[in-house]
Amino acid sequence: MYKNLIVSDPRIALGKPVIAGTRITVELILDKLAAGESIKDFLDAHPALTRQAIQAAIAFAADILRSDRVYPVKGSAA
């Protein structure tokens, strides 16, 4: 789903995953959504993006978190 929409290039955003053709990072999209910004508001603020690009960013993040690596969360019960 996101294979053509999410790219990483060391010359852009320090190599962080971005929406292809932009400097908008997956991290920024997730931060804004987590802070309560709606997809519509984000699209209004970034007219170069599409709903499909935002969904690709979310799918990319979910895919990364599905890996076998464990990410401890500070303060969580172990």
C-alpha cells in the first residue's frame, strides 16, 4: 500500500521516511494525528498531500511496529 508513497533518502529530512515528492515526514504526520489534528485539517494545511499519502504513513508505521523488535515504554509494567 505504501511502497511507492513512502521514501527515505539521506539527503532529505536526514533520511527519515517522508511522503514521496515532499519533505513531510511520517513522524510529523503521526505527531499531528496523535495530537488530535484531523486528517482534513492536515490536508488543508498541506495541499500537496492526499488522504492516500496519510494512510500510507500510518500503514508504514504499523508495519515497522510489527517487526520482531521490542520497544520498551518507560513507565510501563514489565
